[in-house]
Amino acid sequence: MAIDSLAKQMKADGIDVVGFGAGEPDFNTPDEIKAAGIRAIEENNTRYTPASGLPGIKKAVCERVKADFHVEYEPSQVMVAAGAKHCVYVALRALVNPGDEVIVPAPYWVSYIELVRMMGGVPVVVTAEESAGFKITAQQLRDAITPKTKAMILNNPSNPTGMVYNGEELKALVDVCVENDLYIIADEIYSCLLYDGLKFTSVASLGEEVKKRTILINGVSKAYAMTGWRIGYALAEPEIIKVMSNYLSHCAGSCCTISQKAAEAALSGSQEKIETMRQAFEERRNYLVERMNQVEGVSCIKPEGAFYVMMNMEKLVGRTVHGQVIHTCDDFSQAFLKYGLVATVPGTAFGAPNFVRWSYATSMENIKKGMDRLEAFLKEFQ
Ligand code: PLP
């Protein structure tokens, strides 16, 4: 946040800062989805809906999930809320009692830790090393389990690393969850963004025992460039969804009716635009990763999904730039913004010291500029 507000201030002051902090697609919401939203207003779909969502969107969610992941859910197993983040929150509300432990693989999406704490729960961090492709193993998971463990949050593909667990790796992890009677909160918000021809495997598709323990979370934010519409959804066993929906009903009520209508159109309409955006992301990733690995002093592994790259800056620790010693990735990001005019997110926010996250949800032109500036900035190190 500190870097972000400084970057915004610099931009407001007319300084040409290039931003790589974005957690949202830089594309616009496709026209036909916008039109569905406009139509919803014109047709006076402007009143409350059932707290857990309109029947139409629930049906569209079930059909989408069946087509994409080959898993069957009934509309009574769906809760629609104001974004995937809200769904994670409500899922934790339903599952976690004070003192319960929730396993969170690191590097993690920043909100998970805070969300678990908000429930009075205890986040138990299991670190996935870069050398392991930023993926945890079944043994690491097993070692982290105690009698108090209630659930694991599994984000695949991952923000911030972009790594993707394949079906086999996932199976090894979820088997441990089944053996130990744990819930799996599967945040699959980036499920449509995989590269190199890889196919996504949803946790829910790994057998009935796994599906029963899974709260599957997804949404329209990343897939359809709809971050501002605020629609996410959760799928689970009916009794879990009932508790979640009751909670939602009292704390927020239904989410925006117009957005629900637009999201229904997104989920049930042509999925072609997703592919166009996915290809653009893949092209950007290829360019960024190749350039980054040509620069002396930093490196990155090639992520297979989402739109983030974790840059390893370990070799720069202890070196000096513009008279300032770089001790941490926070120092690096601050100096890079100040002297290199590039905004990135330091890995400390994600439980990943010595890494810096670059989001490539920005134009190719900006990515080229950013890489040129990285090259120039690193030459200034002593
Ligand atoms: N989950 C992860 C891993 C994310 O990276 C994000 C957004 O950055 C979200 C959830 C939030 O999605 P939504 O906009 O649907 O709340």
C-alpha cells in the first residue's frame, strides 16, 4: 500500500511512473456483458434478490462449472456474493471457530492471513520454495496438521506466484485433507488463465470425498474483466451453503441485482473473449520472463498461470544503489519506484521475502518500458 500510494502521488505530480501492481485485467468488460447490465436496469431489475443470488445466475454457475470442470452441482449448492474475496470471507465465517487453525501455503494472497485472523482463527503458513516451483508438497502439508486444523486455503493458479498445481499434485494434497478430515477452501479465481497449453484441474473434480469437503470459489472478476461489478460465487455441500447464505443474508444481503444479471450473461454466453485475453496475457508473460532473466542480478521462474511473476532479488541484498543499501525487497521496490520510476509489489506482503511481484495486466508497451527501466536501474547498483 505504501508503494502504491507513493506511485499514485508521483503520477498525480506528472511523473511518468510505470505500474506493475495491478491485480486486475487491463481489458474492458466485453460489450455484450455490459449490454446485459444496461438491459437489467432498463427492465427494472433493480430490486432485492434472494440473499444467495437469483435463480438464473445460480443455474449459469452450475452449467459453467459442469462445462469447465466436469463437476455437478445443484443451484441449492451455490451462493453468489460480492466477489470471490467476499466468498472466502463467508466460507471462513461458516467453518472457523476461534482458535481453529487454517493452513495457508506461502507465498499467499495477502487477504487470506487477515481473513483467518478476523475469525479468531490461526493462520498456519507452509512455505513453498521457489526451487519447488512455489508449490507445497503433501509431506509439508501433513507436517503442518494439528488436532486444531480445520481447513486449508488452496489458491490455484496462484496470486502472487502464477504457479499451477497439476491434477496429480493436487490429488496428493487433497488426499491428505481427506485423511485428516479437513475442509478445502479452493480459490480458483484464475482458473481460466493457464498457459503453454495446460489444462486446469479443479479440486472439486478429484472425487466425491474431496468435493464434499470443498468450498469451491470462483467469480467473474478475472475471467471476464469484471472486477468492479463485484460478483463471485461459492459452491459446496447444501448444508454449508445454507449456513453461508444465512450469514450473508444478515450481514450484507444480496449483491447488486444488475451485476448478477451481467454476470449471468458472462457465464452463459460465448467464452471466446476469455481466450483472446488469455492469449494476450501469455504473450506478455513470455516477453517479460525472457527479458527479466537476461538482466544481471535478478531472475524468475516461468509461471504457468494467472498474470503475475515473482522476481527473485536475493542477489541484490546488501548492495547499494543511489547511496542506499538494499536490505529487503521493500527497500528494492521503494528505490525502484523512486529512481527507476517503476511500481512493483514487494514480496513481504505475500510472505515471500527477497521477491518482488510484477503483474503483467498491463500493455506490452508498458512491459517493454518496465523491462528497459529494470535493466537501466540494475546497472546503477554498486
Ligand atoms: N482471490 C485471489 C487469489 C485474488 O488474487 C483476488 C483478486 O486479486 C481475489 C480472490 C478477489 O476476487 P474478487 O474480485 O472476485 O473479489
